Amino acid sequence: MRKSVILMIAVIFVLGVVLVNMFGMKFYSFVETVYPEKIVFTGEKFTVSTVKGERYRSITKTYAADNQGLMTIQLYWEITPADASDSVILRSDNDKVTVNQKGLVVISEYVESFVITVTAESKTTVKDRLMVFLNMPEGK
């Protein structure tokens, strides 16, 4: 290519960058990873408490198994910033309680309480814990 063509391409590129900056348009990199800074359970009225130095959100539900003997709870969470990569891991601390990656908790038999932890891996680990207390319905 001729030097004048290369010079013209460089000038157009520099002018484009200057114009974009002047009019306040944001530059978004499509290869940049935005890391989560915070993750919290949402969608319920939670009580926040500290147990053995660990911070938990907690809710109380009434145990109500379906005709197959299972109870399900749907959990939701929010990651900050909103455009962060949302790869999360959900875990239960009880063998009678399972949770899938979409937040569906399945309780196979009555337990008094269990903890679900949602974790987002990034440069640092951000997580939130939800302690669920189950009450037996009256008369059972």
C-alpha cells in the first residue's frame, strides 16, 4: 500500500476516536471480563443475622411436601455490577436438600434448617448465604 493510503487510514481512525470521546459515547470492549463485586439473594423478605461470625440472610418457610414427598423453593440472586459475568455456584450444606444452578431447591424430607450458598468466582470470591428454617405445619 502506498504511504498516503496508510496515513489517511490513521488520520480517519484518530478523528473517529476524538469524535467519540467528544460526544461522550462509551467504549465497550467485547473481550473485557467484568467481574462480580457483590452477590445477594433477592425476592424474599430476609432477616440478616450473624452466626459464629458468618453473615447470613434467613427466611422461615412452612414445610409443605407435594404428593411425591418433595418440597421446592425457587431462589433468586442479583450480581453487581449488572453486566458482570454471572457464572455462579449454588451449594446446600444438607444432604436432604439439593439446589440446581437455576436456584431451584428440592427438599427430600423434613429438616429444621439448611444453608444455601451462592458463590461467584472472580478475582476474589463473592458470596451470599441463605439460612432457611422450616416449620412443621400444625397438626403434623
